[in-house]
Amino acid sequence: MATAPWFVLGPNTLLSLYGLIRGPDRTVPTPAEDWRAAVVDVVVPCFREEDNIVLCLASVAAQSFKVRQVILVDDGSGDRTVERAKRFAADAGLSLLVIERTTSIGKTPTIKRQAREFDHDVEFILDADTFLEDERYIERCVEELYQGVGIASACGTILPMRQRDRDALAARPALAEHVGGDGFHDPFLDKRRGLKGIWWRLTNLYRETLYLFLQRFIYRGQMVFCGSITNPVGCAVAYRRKYIVDLFDKYEPLFGDDLTNSEDIFIGFALNSEGYRNIQLDDVVARTEEPEAGRIPRQLYLWSSSFLQSCYYFDPLLRSPFKSLKRWRAHRRESEGEPGQTIQDKRKIKEQYRQAFGEKVTIEMGRPVGWVVFLSALEKVGFPTALIVMVLMQWWEPLAVTILAEAIISVGVLIGISPGRRVRAFFKAIAVAPIRYLLLMADAVTIARFAGDLWITGNRQWRK
């Protein structure tokens, strides 16, 4: 979620709006491979998730697409995570392989190792605190991956986990049979009483509003405009394994495991730079546990800083808009049959948003998704700076007009993408506005810290 435009009134919103108005590509895909024959392993990285792991595995057991195995990677938890996972898997008939570590090494090395050490076609990454609400979630992601060779990742819509979602999952047959007549006692019920419960609900309210705006408007518009989003949401995402292996083989000698502060953002940028696509589906949903209110600033720092770090590493992708004219001329020469730089592979299989593969093409011609990267970076740095300047210069009237106009547009967008719940969406948008502006100013600290890493300390040990 790192590429969230803090201000709704911005160029990324206009780009997405244009994409939505123009409508999706009408090209009918003709896949070269049958997605139903794909071998899929679910990799569950976990660290002290004994209160979530059974619910997570129950959502996998209920999937319509039967995976080969679940690979549980315990990152030195030291609690009952593994014990509870093994018990449930035995009762539910899940093939479970447990990899236990004595110390934590992080999520990035976990994804890399499992991609290299196993022979599955699709590596489905599922965080232990994330549950697949739709029983067709994995099926739809795998199906979408195989719509074209240029699609490297696919995820569904990600929303915050509410208590009623946990209750609904606990009532599913696999979990009900596991606990027998004792019933399932959710430990989170005890943890979210009183003030903690209030903070948790406030966090969910803010995150749900942000997620809906991003995924139902911004990302959807980007998908139809350039065929990809900058990065998949890493808590429930399917990757084509061979592309991930190639990615780590290329970048490990350069960075080791110090990619960025959020692995899914770096992976998404790297895939885009190679000419692949990151797809988000809006017809299946996963629910994820949000960090407590006090941890939100740190989590936002990780996402935001990772986006800036990825912009630094993939500078040719960031500069794509400045190569648009060159790319347009190459398209024109190619369509007219003239010799020169070609940017399309000649293929018998039709595929939406087809691009030539390779970083060399990105360096020479840029990518359409580079517009999204450039505009997101412009917003992330420009808007906090503009607000700070207005405050320092005491330009109160322009500041008030800017905030008012932005608030009106944001409320309007949320109402528009919430059919059947428009009144509730209105009040939610109003309620979370102060939180959003506070976090916008906090992002200025992230920008300053990133600048310090680049030009003062020289720190490049960015890792999750």
C-alpha cells in the first residue's frame, strides 16, 4: 500500500479516472498453458502467530483450488504456532511441511529460499495473520496468472480483519470439526476489550477507507490504463515461481537480502522493470489483521520508505514519462513496418498490454506503468512539502481551500465506489480525514530519513 496518494486531488487520481473512463482492454486472452494443471504451494511465513495460524490454515483448507502442500516457515517464534498448525493440518487433511528456524531471518529470504528449493509452478505467499475470505481466492489468482506469459503476480482485494470476519471463519466446517464440541474460543476477544478495542476499531476504520479508495479506484484505474499496478499486496499473493527465481538470481549478487523495507514493493518494481505485470482482482477478498494504532506510523514508514527506495533502485522505470515520445515513435515505426527499434515481441498468442521483456527495454524506452511510479513519487514528495511551505509561510487561505477541495473529492470518490453503503461511506470518510492528514505530515519524516540515508549516512541496509 506504499504508493497511496496522500492527497486525493492529484495526478494519480486523474490518471486512474482517465483509465476508468476509457474502459478495459477488449483483447481476448488465449493462454498458452492450462492453469488447472499448475502445481501450487502455499508458503506461510510466521512469527509468533499462535492466535492466528489455525484460522489462516482453515481458510486454505476451504479453498476450491486444492494446493499441493502448505509450507509453514516458522521464523523463530518460540510459541505454540507450529504445534497448533500441525494439529489442525492433521485434522483437516492438509499436507503440511514445517520449516523451523531458531532465529528470525525475515520474510525476503523466506520467499527466496522456498522459490529456489521447491519445484512448484506458483508460489502463493500467505501471511499467517491473513485469511482468505473467498473460497475461490487461490483459484482466481492462479487462473489470472496463466492468462498471459507477461503476468507475474496476482492478488485479490485486501481489507482489514473485523471480529465478525474472524467469527465467520471460525464457523467453517474444517475448524468446527477440529475443535469438536468445545467450540472455538478466539483469544482476540479478550485482547480487544476496553480501550484497546476502541483503538483497534479506529485503526480498522482508517485502513478500510484507505484500502477501498486505493483498490477500488486508484489501482483499478491503473490496471486499465497501463495493465499493471506498481506492486502486489504481499500478504496474499500468487507469484510465477520461475520469475521470482530469476529476480533473486539477478539482484542477490547486488543487494544480498537487503532489498527494501518491504519485500513486495521491491519485487513489484523489479517485475515491472522486466516488462511483467502485477494484477489485482476485485472479485475475491482476503482479510488481514492490521497493526495496533501505536504501530501504524512504523508500518507506514516501512511501506513509504520502501517505495522511495525502489524508486532509487529502479530509476529507469521512474523516468519512463520522459521517454514517452521515443516509445510512441517506436510504436509508429513498428506499425508502419519500418526498420528500427521494436518494442513488441511477435507472438501468435494475443495478450493484453503486451510488452517486450528485459530491463534493457525499460532503460531505452521506459514502461507505461512508469507513469504511475513517477506520479506517485511526485505526490509523495510534493504534497507534504507543499503543506509545510503553506504553514511556514502562513498561507492559511490557500491551505484551507486545498484541504477543503481535497476532502470533498475524497468523500465523493468513496461514496461513488460504495454502492449500497453510501451513507456509511460518507461518515467514514469524514471520520478518518484528521488521521490521514496527521499521517501525511508524518510522511515528511520518512522523506527526510530517506534523504539522509542517501546523502548523509550512505545507509543501504534496507531489509524486511
